[in-house]
Amino acid sequence: MTVDRSAVFTILDTILTPDGRSLAARDVVRALDIQGGAVRFVIEAADAEEARALQPAAAQAEAALKAAAGVTSVQIVMTAHGPAAKSAPQAAPPNLGAQGGGVKIGQHPTPHQGGPAPIAGISRIIAVGSGKGGVGKSTVSSNLAVALARAGRRVGLLDADIYGPSQPRMMGVNKRPASPDGKTIEPLQAHGVTMMSIGLMLREDEAVIWRGPMLMGALQQLLTQVAWGRLDVLIIDLPPGTGDVQLSLCQRTQLSGAIVVSTPQDVALLDARKALDMFAKLKTPVLGLIENMSTYICPNCGHEAHLFGHGGVAAEAQRLDLPFLGELPLSIDVRLAGDAGTPIALGDSPASAAYARLAERLIAGGMA
């Protein structure tokens, strides 16, 4: 058994520094290199004083890593330097809340002890992920949330794509959330779904320029400081890839499982396999795979075409012995509905029927 990057950061997330944050949350680990069982990295302190303060944590990290399965040696180098010129300042966290103060989104995460924790009042939490962008993961998330709500479920939708939030546009919401007490954030309602996104606190063209710790802190706040109320299921629209948000979510939050979305072509499946591998390593059950943009029906002649191939996701699900949750069509109506803020699942078209079947399958399987 060999150790990997996520296992190292899982251990570093348990090593607390004098200010109460973990080594992982401090964003001081640099140049992590793993060769077989040999682990090497640099702890980069801002100055000599901080380096001295981090020495005990470095010693604890070395001992903890040496005790981990698959680790044969550990080398940690401490560096310190004076303040460097800032080439690209991080954007200030958006603020909302009560008079004289409020909730600042994007603060550093609080230390976390123990395993993944549930969220009070929420029965099931489903993460919707993909290995790459452009496969329609956000479209699937919003329409699945609406379809589940139409089926009678109490549904929440969290847009966890901090850098590229799209759910405010897709759900047709542009109102700024409130925080009457400066601590709790009140989510918004759209099409029978309780929803929250950092995009609701920013201008539509405003970029989020944050490092990992602010990103993880924002996710923690959107999960734990939002007044979600009682929900049967919370759908979390993840960013593409296998980065900080996915790692933090799976380590800190008790997920019912994950759904992986892919288009049928080989290049998309290559990245979908990476997402599946990530969930396996983080011990998050995969509820099933969805093939999006599977079939295109010409609106003029009714001819059926498979622009991105067909059946690749179903074959991959069969190969991995995972549930195949269904095919979703490629349709201009889906795109137009999302741009207009009225998800296609609200209607009675063939595309909306596909989402209704997906929702029914999840409910029948006890997954939602």
C-alpha cells in the first residue's frame, strides 16, 4: 500500500498550530513530493518568528506521517523569509448581514476534529461531481433538484463551485441573501428548492481570487451557517476536478453519496474515472453515473444523432459494478431554459421527463 497526496493532507489537517488552525488550513505546505513511501515537503513560514512557532507542529506532523500506512520516510524542511511583494492580492471576502457587522464569506476554516459530520435537519446529502468542466454537471444539479421537489421532496441546492457559480442564473435568482443576526445566512427559494450560492453575494462578472484556505472556509460557512431548515435531500453542485472543495467536503461532511456526470466520449470518461477514484479514496459511496448529452433529436426532422457517442457511461458503470442512473438528452431547450432561470425539469417536455425518471429512480432506491 502506498500513500497519496490526499492521505498526507488528511493527516496534516489533524495537526494544529498555535493559532488553532491545522497545518493544512494554514496553507504553508509547499512542494509536496511523494516517491513510493518517501514523503517530502516544505513548510513555508512568513518570518523567523512564525517558523519557530510552527516547529512543534512540524515535529508532530513528521511523527504522525511516519506512523501512517505506506510511509517509509518523512523529510520536512522549514523555510522563513520576509514579506514578499504581492503580485495578485486576494479579493476581500463578500460581506452580508446585520447593521454594524455581518457574515464574511471566505474566512479560514475552523479546526475540525473527528470524522465527517452530519448537518442538522438534513436527511441526505448528495454531491454531484465530474472529472472535467463542460459536461453539464450544474445543469444536472439544478434540474435534478427541481425534479425531486416536484416529486414531493424537500430539497436544497448548494452551489459549491466557488470560482464559477452558475446556479443563481440557472435557478433565476438574483436577490442577495440576508443575515439578520450577522451569524446565520438565510437561503433563498426558487421553484420549490431552497438554494444558496456565493454567486448571490457577488456581481455576475466579479471574479473570486482566493487561495485554498479561504475557499475551504467559504464551503464550511455555506454548509454550516446557512439556515437550511428540514430537508429530505441537499444537492451539492461541486466544481469540476478533484481539488480543495471536494477534499474538504468529503472529509468534513457526512455525505449519503456522490453522483458522477459525464458525456459519452472517451476524453470525458478519462476524467470521470479520476473523479470516481477520488471518491473511492475519500470513502464516499458513488450512487451512480449519469450520461449527459447522450442523444440529440433534430427538431425539424426527428432524426436521432449521437454527437458525442453513446453508451460509454453505461458501459463504464457496468465495468465498475456501479448503478447507471440514466441518459439525459442534448437539447437546445435545456440550454435556453437554464439561461432563462426556468430549469427544463419544470415543464413537460421529453427532456423534463428524463429528469423526472432520474428523480423517481433515486427516490425508489432510497437515495433521495
